[in-house]
Amino acid sequence: MDQLPIFMNLHGKPCLVVGGGAVAARKADLMRAAGARVTVVSPMITGETRRMVDDGRLTWQEAVFDPAMVVGNRLVIAATDEPQVNHSVFDACEARGIPVNVADEPDLCNFILPGIVDRSPVTIALSTGGRSPVLARLMRARLETLIPAGFGRLADLLGRYRQRAKDRILGLETRKRFWEDVIDGPIGNLVLAGKDREAEDKLAGLLDDREAPTDTGEVYLIGAGPGDPDLLTFRALRLLQKADVVVYDRLVAPAIVDLARREAERIYVGKRAGNHSCSQGDISGLLRDLAAEGKRVARLKGGDPFIFGRGGEEIEVLAESGVPFQVVPGITAASGCASYAGIPLTHRDHAQSVRFITGHRRGDGLDLDWKNLVEGGDTLVFYMGLGNAREICSQLIAHGMPANRAAGLVEHGTTSRQQVHVGTLTTLPDRIAAAQSPALLIVGDVVGLHSRLAWFEGSAGADPSFLSGSPDDSRPVPVRSAA
Ligand SMILES: C[S@@+](CC[C@H](N)C(=O)[O-])C[C@H]1O[C@@H](n2cnc3c(N)ncnc32)[C@H](O)[C@@H]1O
């Protein structure tokens, strides 16, 4: 180990920052967040330092640095662009045994400021021993995705009951196991789901009568987004990796199902070529029964479960049966496809609103209020509209929309197979004759922006199957940055 990591209590303690620029402001803010009383010494201050001084977060000593100023401080940081000042700060602290850090000068530091993942009171500090700040930053970003935001609240709850548990559960080993069950079981889950009060009641109840926590099953209704696994939320990933069973359907990319634990059971409930998909009733019943067996069930749905996803129907059955559930929103196809196609769904110059519409035929025809759609005027997004695209375009024209209104189709949006076809209400239907599902139809002036704002395209030669390809099939390949 190059350095010994320690956590220092700075509450109410004086600390000094030498320098008045942006770097000094960042360092001063960090120490202030840890409760220190921070003084900034500099002949002048700018930007953020000035703001922090003005609102009382920092004290400013308007002066050039003098070595005597370090006396009495717990920590000193120098962040000036004058090497001789930085050296003089370092020498003054070294001579008095005061921890000192000179920004970007590893040789002038006797302590370093680590990368921090802050879930206060849980804090993770990481360092590469000064070898690579960029590596430290990337590692930190990974940790940020792994540690749920609710861990801080969980730690607070555990802290409040620590003494009571010590009094009630005498053996060290038994107590350790008790806490492990609490953290990894239903009580920990409740906190992470934002149900703090319920979690606390359960924990208090457990400690009062020392019943074993009952791990009832639970269903996580998770929006898996439109295809690119990077579009999953942190919560979706965390719950997916916790699940004992994953129930998924056709629009969920294989790479996303693969993120579940290796030993988790996978149940496909979508349509396969030539076969019928499970009925909605069967799926809801399956979720209920799996949860009743005490299993944690991840129900993965494409996009967002509450947008043309029948998520509401599935959890109604769970609610009626008293099965606990959580809903994790996902990026809906309209947002994902529009972003990856460079088609802003709203735009101050072109569209003040957007409508999500089902283009799915019910019985004999498309049962839509065409007049209302045409009069609305702004962006129209048709889900499940590929098979009826020609009829949708001609109905819009027949009800008064200009025949040259821009229209586009995003096929396999956000995946390596993404294709974007653009045209007008008149020309688009012929251009998309060979397009395949899943595809999203977008109508409105914003479609015209695609030619200027496109930044992403599917890679040539990707596996032709959206459903059965290798996990990498749905990875995006940016072609150029939007900048
Ligand atoms: C049953 S709806 C499910 C919508 C989903 N719940 C959502 O929020 O995106 C299925 C339709 O979503 C659209 N869709 C889903 N994923 C897509 C993708 N990757 N590219 C284009 N359209 C997609 C298609 O219109 C498809 O027919």
C-alpha cells in the first residue's frame, strides 16, 4: 500500500485553502461538505469561490500567503498557479507536521484526496496512488452504478437500532447473522424501495419479539428500455441481479436478460414464430404464483412498462393478491428511438407537444380519432404502427394533414440494427415496405431535423436476429458525436 486510507473527522475544525480559483473552490467545498470551517487565502477570488464566500460557506482572507497562516489548521490545500507559493505552503506545513496537499503536484502532498462515492453516512474512498486520476474517475463511475442511493438511509436505520440489537441479541455470531438477514432481506429491500417507515416498523418488531424475518416473494416490474442495455436504470440493474427468476418477453434484448444472475431461472413468455404468446392472464398468474413461492421475480418488459406495456394489468392482479411489487420505469421506445435517430420529439420552433398513439388495429380498423390527431398539430408517435403505416399516413392526409408533412420510421431503434427511414406522409409508406418490427412511426416537422442531428447508426453486419443474437447484438455503435 502506498498510503494508509483513513477517514478524518473535520467537524468544526479549521482548514486552509490557498488559492482563489476554480480548483481551490472545489477542494474548499469538499472540506466544507465534511463539516470543516474553511478559510480561503488569496489576494483575489473568482467564480464559485466568490459565490461560496458571499453566501457564507467560506471565509475569505484577502491576503498573499504567509507561512504563519498554516498554524492551527487541521488540513491545508494549495491550489494556486504560482509554483513558489505552492512550494512555500508545502514547506510551511511539513515543518509543522500539518497534512498538506498541493493540487496536481504529487511530490508536494503528504496526503491525497481520494475519489469519493458519497452515500452519506456510507462513504467509499478510492485511489490509484496518484498513478491515474482518470482510472480513479472511471472506477468511481462504476461504483456509483453498483451502490444504490438508498444505502445511506439503510446505514442510518441500522445505526439507530445497533444498540437495541446489542442489548437483545447477545451472541456476536447470532447478531452478525441477524444483521446480514436484515440488510440482504425484506427490510433492506424495503429501504431501497423507499419504504423507510415500513422497514423501520419491521425492524423494531423483529427486535421486540425476535421473530425470524419472513422473506416473502416480490415482483419487480422492470422497464428494460428499447434495446441498448446501457439505457437500463441503476435500479433496474440492481433488482435484475437480485432476482431468482426472470420473466421476459420478445422486446427485451438478450444482452439485458444476460445481466441477471447466472443461476436465476429464465422464463420466456413472448411470442415465438408460429406459436402464440402466453395470455396476459397466464403471465399475471405466473408472477403471482412465483412470488407466492417466496421468489424474487424480475418481470422484464421492453421500454417502459406503463406505456403500451400492459404493466398496469399485470400489477393489478398482484395488488389484488397482496403480492408486494415495485415498478421501475424504463426508457420508452419513443424517447430511445427519437434520441438515437436525432429527432427531438419537441422543439421550440417545430413542436410544442408530443402524443404517443397505438397504431395497432382493433378488430376491423384503426379505431383512432383522426380529426383530433390532425388538429393537435404537433409530433405524433405511433407504437405498433408498422403494419398499418400506409393506412395511418393516408388517414392523416384524408383528415387534413398536409401530404408533404415529414414522417419517419425508426426500425430496431437504439440497437446495432437501427435504421431510420424518412420521407413525407406520401412517400414514406413505399420506402418502408421492407422494414421490420419493432419499428416506430414518427410524424411531424421535427422529423426533418434528422438529416442534421443524426449521430448514431447501426453497425453493418450485425446478427439479423433482434431476439436470438449474441449479447453484443444490441450494443450501439456511435458514428460521431453530436457536438
Ligand atoms: C407493445 S409496444 C411496447 C412499448 C414499450 N412498453 C415502450 O415503452 O417502448 C411495442 C412497440 O413499441 C415500439 N418499439 C419497442 N421497441 C422498439 C425499438 N427498439 N425500435 C423501434 N420501435 C420499438 C414498436 O412500435 C413496437 O411495436
